[in-house]
Amino acid sequence: MLGGEISRRGLLGSLSTPAYVALGAATALAVVSWLVVGDVAGALGGIAILAGTYTLVRLWGRRSIAATLLRAWWWRRRRLRGETTFIAPVAARESDPQDLLGPLWALPTPLGRVEPLNLTGTAWEHMFILWHHNPGERAYLTVLLEVQGHASALRTDRSYETASMRYGVLLAQLAKAGSFLRGVQQINRIVPHDAAPHREFVSRRLSTRPGLQALVESYEELVDATAATAEQHRNYLVARFPLTTEFYDEAQNYGAGSTGWAGLVREELARLADLAVRAELSRPQVLGEQRTCAVLRSLQDPGWPIDQHEGVRWNNCWQSYTTEPDRLVVNDRWHTRTAFLPRDGIAAAPLGARWLAPLLTAVTPSVIRTLSVRMEFVPDRVARARARADVAQDSASLLDDGKKGRVDDGTDSVMLSASQRRLHDLAPGSGYHGVDWSMAISVTSPDPAELRRACMRVANEAAQSALTDLDWQDRAHDTAVLSTYPLARGMAVA
């Protein structure tokens, strides 16, 4: 159940956690100023510190002044250190050393510390499990599964709603206590349909009788006419396993070290595959190293087909890129922009099972794009406590407006309605759990000017999908694009 959370709650509204920390530090400095200096001068100094800090951290439009300055400083620092450019090791070996400017990296620096588990010689050596262990966040494992999405064809709205409810059951089952799979990333990769395999299929079955030339030419024109709108959709699920104490204890039953980890992950993936089939996500398939890395390579450079996976490994799937302020340039020919959906970027309206259909299927002419949704499961008792606190705060805001005679612009009413709905849905015995989620969209084009037009078309269809605002990650496209790769990124890892 999405929608309705159109602003942050809290004493000062939409301020972020770092902003509250900064205000707390400013308050402490103001108190110290008043105690040390004393009298009116100390009080005025403290007020100036608080007012200046609030001016810096308050949202002015999409970002605060402090966030804008930090973003500019971070961008300049990364460019000076050469972190915004990556030269693939294969390309570096084939290039003239004099043409290689800046440091060389084995992997793109925004990846951080991530590497495949070494399962050679174990019963799970056919599996490809990535181990993420970056400083400041809990280590976790990820595995990529490919699934067949829901076919459109002649389906009724009721059939879509049924499939949506079954997918909700899948998430609720994964969120239950005792499940070690605590997060899912859903990826939909959309590329223009390649008519070459179809042409080859037809040519091998075409009769050699004379007089068919006009018919063949007519069919060729039909194929060319539909090429602009025909698309190929590939659907993936990324399972995320936090390395908690409970995970370590249970993994010991399957073996020592990484062998035990892989054994436990294997059992959890079997359960996920069964639930996916019940949710009409047919033919779930856990991908090995070559096929996973082929997906990663194709997401970076669409010139590489997703299914061309021979010889692709973790150490050679990463492509060279250069980060421009407004886009990411891969292999000097593919230009990509990435956008996040902000908290208030989704309309506060009832959303049906097909609420994202315009963005997924109605972008014309066809645009290479990736839609990624990250979901972190919240236990029902924790989600219920959050909802109860939100209902209390929203109710208090409305009562305060009434006492002071202020006219509600609709925000408080919508927020109260959303929190009350969550509290009702999370009632004990309902079987529902909470979820924290984020959404990222990347758009790719072979030309910078066409990229801008493609982003505009995507934004137009996003607006038809109740996504009222997209935050394009200028000066951070090389790090933001990782949120659309099967790495379970895009949210703070608890």
C-alpha cells in the first residue's frame, strides 16, 4: 500500500537526520555562547548561530544550502582524485601508457568492498554469491534471480489484482520472523526489441517459390514499422541476506565459513523460488557468475546482449566510463542518467495493480531504461509501533491547527489518512508487515541530445504513473547508477 507519505514528520517537518544533528550541535554552541559571553551579546550570538544553521539545513526547493555545498565539494574532490573515471583493466592493457591519465582501479571505486564468495571445491561452487562488506554498514550477501514477469495479453483487471495480492503474500512470507532473506530488489530492464533473431527465424522457413517477393517486402516494412515501439522486458529479483548473528548461527548447520553461508542461502532461495511461482513470476532461475556478470555488463553497455555470457567474469564485466556533471559516459558511446524518486515524489492517490504500466510500457519511441525498486522488510510489531506514533503525531497536528485557527492545506489530512490506513492494515492477525522502499530509474541513449529527449519522455510517462517528481542525480551519476544494478544498493543498509 503506497502513497500518502508526502512529507516528513517531526518537530521541524521535512528536515533530514543530518540536519537535526547539525541543529543539535548548533543548539549546544548557542548555549555555550550564552554561558561564556553572557548577557545580551551571548544571547544574540546564540540566536545567530541557531538561525544561521537552520538557514543552511532548511530545504530550499529540493535541497538545502548545506547539501548543495557538500555535493559540490564532494564532486570536486572525487574528480581531483580521479574517482569519476574508470578505465577497465582490459582496456588499460590495450592502451598506450601515455594515454592513461589518472589512477587505475581494478573495480569502479563507487562499488566499495564487494567480491564473490570463494566456493571452489564445495557443493555450492555453481552458485554466484556477492559479499558486500563496506565500512559503516552491516555486511550482506546478494544473489541474482531471473524471472518471467506477468504477461499482458488479454488479462482482466481482476487478474492483475490477483497477481498483485499474491506478490504481497510473497513479501509477507519473506518478512516473517525466521526468514534470513530480509530485502529484495526488483529490476525491470527494458530495451528495444532486436528483430534480427525473428528475421533469421523467418528466413530459414521462407518458401523459395517465385512470386513471394512483394509479400516479403511488405512483411519487412511491418517489422521496421513496429521496431520503434516493440520492446524487450527482462525481469530480475535480487535477494539480500544481512550477515547477522542469527545468520551465522544457522549457517553453521550447513558447514564452516562461506560453505555454511552458501548452504543457508541455497535453502532460502529455494523458498523464494517457490513463492515467486505462486505469485505468477514464472520460471525463476538463480544465475551463476557468467550470466550475472553478463547482466551487469549489458546494464552498463547495451551494445552487449544480456544473453551473450561466454567468458564474462566478475573481473572483466566492468566497462570503462567517464562521469560528466549531467551524465555517465560508458565506453565513449553510451550516455546514462539516473534519477531517484524523492519522498514527496509520489502522488497521494489510490494506486492500482498497474500503476506503473505507463512508465514500463508506454514510452514512445522506445527508450533504453531500467526501473529498480529496493524493499527492506520491517517486522509487523516494529511497523505497527511506527504507524501508531505517526497517527498520534498527525492527529496532534490537526488538533493544533484547529486550536490556532489555521487552515489545513491538505497535507495534514493526507498524512493522517495514510498513517491511519497503515495502522489498520497492520492490525494483529492481518499477516501484513511493513516495508521501507526506494525507487531508481536510469535512462540510456547513444547520443547526449537524444538522452535529454529520452529523459523527458520518461518523466512524462512517470507523471502518468503517479510519480510526480524525479530527482536526476547530477554530479553523482556514477554512484547513483549502481542503484539500478543487481547489487541491492539504493538504501541505507540497516
